[in-house]
Amino acid sequence: MSHYSGPLLTRSIAESLLASRDAGTVEWTGSLDLGRSSGTAELNADTWQWKGQRYPYPHKLKDRTIYYWDGDEFASVSRFSGSLIKLVPTEWGAPTFEIDGIKMLPTSKESPFEDARRKVALVEPKGKMLLDTCGGLGYFAACCLEAGVARIQSFEKNSDVLWLREINPWSPDPDDLANGGRLELTHADVSQAIAQVADASVDALLHDPPRFGIAGELYSQVFYDQLARVLRRGGRLFHYTGSPNKLTSDRDVPREVAKRLEKAGFKAQLALDGVLATRR
């Protein structure tokens, strides 16, 4: 499936379309791709037209939900296959996503895309071969492409997350000619797939795993030893850990991570909401 190119609606966008129609306006101008661009829709009594296609006016859309045109109706960008996974709008344009109600990207203070850009800058991707262990919505990869990475290999285990990427206009498309074939996205569990990555074959690493309770294997000494194996000497790694409450969890995850990385052969320090490490 290629990247979705139809309109994306939120409750506020749908209400704006309806309000414009009810006011007798024949055109509506705004964004139908979560803030990536702005365009104009032609408004009629029963339908509206965008990019040459007509759509019915949506009604009773839910908050905190994004809707796409599935060919028959506007359906929520969500799936349930053991866990409920959904794309969630933010005030910043770039969406986040949730799994069983747990927000997977920070959005309280800035766009999740801007947050990714700051973290990517720590590993200085320009001209480098980079490994992105847990691709998610692809914001790390997008920022690496923007920064001039030579090539980025990205792994994502969850097929539903890959589906979200196909609909999210902020997620980079590996097949987009503008990316010059620099992004390779693989549907695989990196904890197993990393064994096939050659020794010292990458210049930088980005590791953004789910929280420890969900994917403890991605915080293990065994996995960190593999990261050290594939990263060249002097290469940088940024490991997102978040900032779990030590008082309630009785753990200091960032410092635990730093210690394991040191044991694997890195020089590690706390940085932003994670650990920045350099291969010794």
C-alpha cells in the first residue's frame, strides 16, 4: 500500500467545514493533511470537493481522533488486534499515537516532530549510515533525511504501526523519490534482526524502544552488546528512556541504561530524556 493521499479530518476541521457551508460560503481554505499544507475545498449543499473528488460531510466525529476516507466513509485511523492502536491529533500538527490509551510520543511541550529533531541532532546524522531500531511513526527517520543522512535502516515490529505510517503525512515514505532511496524500512523485531547487521557497519544509532515493561529485551545487556557490535568506534547512540518516576517505580531507568551501555563498551551520559553514548 502506498502512502494515503486523501483528506484527514479531526472534529475541529469537520466543524469548520460545516460552519462554512452553513454560512453560505462556497470555498473553505485550511489543512486537510494535519498541517503539512493548506488547500481549498469547494463546498456544496450535500458534499464537498477536494483535489477533484467529492466527499460527504462528516458528522459526530470524536475528539482526539483522526479520520481518513476508506472509500465508503470517514473512518478513524485506529485498529484493534490484541491492542487498540490509534493515531491521535496534537495541537502541533504532527500526530502522536497511542497503544491501549498510552501515549507513545511526548507532546505536552512541543511537537513530537520537533522533539525528534532535537534528539536526532545529538547523533549528527549528516553523511552517515544510521540504524533506527524502533521506527514508530518515523519521525527520527524523517529528521535524519532532513539533516542529510547518507542512508538509514529502520526496523518496526508492529504491523499496525506500519499501517499508521502509511496514513500519517508526517511519516516519511521510503518510496518517495524525494528521499532518494536513502530510507530502508523493514518489518521485523530488531532484537532478532540485529544479529544480521554486520559488525561496525553503522556510524550512528537511534534507539527509541517501548517502555521497559513492554519490551524489556530492548533494554537488556545482550541487546546493548549487539548495538556496540554494529556501531563503529567513535559512533554515537541516543537511547530514549523517558523520565519514569523513581518514587513510584523504585527504579532509575536512565542510570540503569547508562550502566549497561558502559558495560557494553560505550561512554554514556544522561541527555534530554534519555542517554547519549559514544562507542569506545
